[in-house]
Amino acid sequence: MAIATAVNEEAPATKFAKDQLRSIIERIERLEEEKKAISDDIRDVYAESKGNGFDVKALRTIVRLRKQDPNERAEAETILETYMQALGML
């Protein structure tokens, strides 16, 4: 009977690893839920801005540009301007 009990019991390290894994998974799931809620909020702000007459595509471009390093953005703008000028677009 002692053998059956020993087989069913988990080693402390195994139980710790399982608890740690469960904790990690639950944290990821919670963060995924928060990420979805934030995405929904962002979508709502864009919809509101569109309702107020703003161009959503332009807003998204501005948000993307503001994330860039100023030097990288200036370099990309210079290259774009050079190409557009070469094609007679300016």
C-alpha cells in the first residue's frame, strides 16, 4: 500500500514546475485579453476620428512616423523626395 501512495505523489520539483507553468500560461492569457481590449479601444478612436472628418489612413501614417527615430525618418523622407523628383512627381 505504501508503494501505491508513493507512485501517486508528485515530487516537490515537479509540482513546482507545474505550478510555475500554469502561472505563466495564465499571465499570457490575461495579457492577451488586455491586448485585445486595447486593440478594440484603438479601433474605436480611429472610428471616432473618422466620424469627426479626419482621414484614418493619414492618422495611421502619422502614428507610424512618430514611432520612428527622427534621423531614420528624415533619411527615408529624403530618399522618397529624391525618387519622386527623379520621376517628375514634384
